[in-house]
Amino acid sequence: MISLRLKVKPNARVDALAQLDDGSWLAQVRAAPLDGKANAAVIELVARQFGVAKSRVTIRSGAGARQKRVEIAPPPP
């Protein structure tokens, strides 16, 4: 299982995911933080970046905050 610390920037101009110097990640998403749209965009962005299905990505903590802990489950054997 991979665990990531994300700093999320909603309402960005582009969707982008970049690793920062401190080991955390900056997720910029175009979606607004309303009705879970930004969280869904973060899950899609992480899944695309790491080449896994969206169902393998879970927001473990910080669903209502800009600082999030995201886990990526390994593919089944």
C-alpha cells in the first residue's frame, strides 16, 4: 500500500500533480470544493498519475480539508 500526503489546490487552472521537496504532493484540480467534486478530481488525478484504477485510490483523512492522506491499494494478485 502506498500512502501519500497531498496539499490540494481546488479551482486551479489545470489539473496537475507534482511532488514537493518535502516528500508531499501538490494536487491542483480545476474542480470546485463543492459536493465532493474536488475530492473526486483528486482521486482521478492520483489514479491517472500512478496508473491504477480509481477504485484503488482512497482518501483516508482530510476529506474536508486541503491537507489529505491518500492511499493507493496494490492491484490484486
